[in-house]
Amino acid sequence: MSQQPVSLPYLQQFSLSGKIALISGASRDIGLEIARAMAGCGAHVILNGRDATTLDAAAAEIRSMGGSVQSLAFDVTDTDAVKHAFATIAQQHGRLDILVNNAGVRNRKPLLEFSDAEIMAMLSTNLIASYTLSREAARLMLPQRSGRLITVTSIAGKVARAGDAVYTGAKAGLTGMMRALAAEYGPLGITSNAIAPGGVATAANAAAISDPKINAHFATRTPLGRWAQPQEIAGAAVFLAGSAASYVNGHVLYVDGGMSIAM
């Protein structure tokens, strides 16, 4: 049986002081905002992405705001690179407390227009990489019998729309992975949860945001009547990473402006 949580004053339950957090896909948008938020709550954040220059710039910004941060560039679909990155974390810090599986790619089109290679590329980044990262994170978390596995999925993991089958299937797969890991690692002190954003104003959604028809759809489909900003997703990650969420396990937290409950 995992250890009972230590009682803390409520404000301290949202502190991440002393925690080591790895965020994949952290060079921009949701991943970067999660990194900013966690650093602002006291965590040492490790930014992951493929482009070292972009990551270093993001790290410099967080550092200028007083955050503790480093960049660690690697491709999440490269298994050897992933293993080397976690070996580096183990050597430098001796532990990992939080993993945020956030890296993802977008390719909206009908299934018949996908090549085999394009399907595999989408699944490799959006689904398979989270298995690999979670496995290696668990190796570091198990000796301390504590940890937080947080997976950024999507409302697409629950509801579907035409012309987006590969992305939707991958996000639904992430939800299943998250729940299985919650059952597997919960008894060992490691929680596993997911954040499912709705429409977020990110670079990947820039074309959709500029489309008047799609914008009108979001205005009527989402009770709050607008796209989310990336920073509006970050608070959910801080909550799931901290002591306030010590008994939250296997849960999908929808941050979608109410889209998932509206007809």
C-alpha cells in the first residue's frame, strides 16, 4: 500500500517546491505554459523538444522570471534518445517527480488521404512516445514510491469529428494508457491522470482559428464561446502535480470551456 499523504496547509498543497518535472513538447504553446506555471510554483523544470535553440530561448525566459529550468533536446520518438535523456536526468538529479506527456503533432485530413508513413508518424509522436516516456519515468519514480504521470490528451479522445481519425484514435489511446498506468502504479505511490483540452489557440490550430466557419462553430459549440489560451491549461497541470491532487488517480480533467457537456 502506498504511503498516506502528509497534511499540509492548503496553499502549500499547490506548491511544487523541490520537485523535478520533465515536460515534453515544451518549446511553445501548452507545454511551455505548463513549464512556466510549474517553475512559478517552485519546481525545477526540464524542457523537452527537438530544437535545442528554441528550447534554450524558452529556458532563458523562464530563468529571467526567477524559475529553475534546464533544456533537454531529444526526439520523443527516438527510443535510444529517450533512454539517454532519462539517464541524464538520473545522473544530474537522482530522481524525477513529475512527467508531463505533452508532445504532439497535428495533421487534419480524411483517413483515405493518409499514407502508411503518415499514420505511423502521427501514432509514434501522439501515442507511442507517451508509453516510452512513462515507462522510463516510472523507473525513476518507483524507488521513491511517489510520482505524477500527467498526459495531455484532447477532447478528441472522447468525441469525434469527420476528417480527423488518426489524431482522434491516438488521443483515445492516451486515455486508455493513462487509466491502465493509474491501476498499475497507483499501489506504488504513482498517480496517473490526463488533461483534455478543447479548442486552444496554439500554433497548430492557427489555420483553424483563422477560418471564419470554424471560429463560428467554436463560438456556438463551446458554452464559454471562445478558444482557450494555452495558459488556461497550465493550472490543471499544477493541480494534478501537487499534493492537492494526492487522491486523484485515473481521471481525465476536461479543460474545454464546457464543450464536452454541451449539445
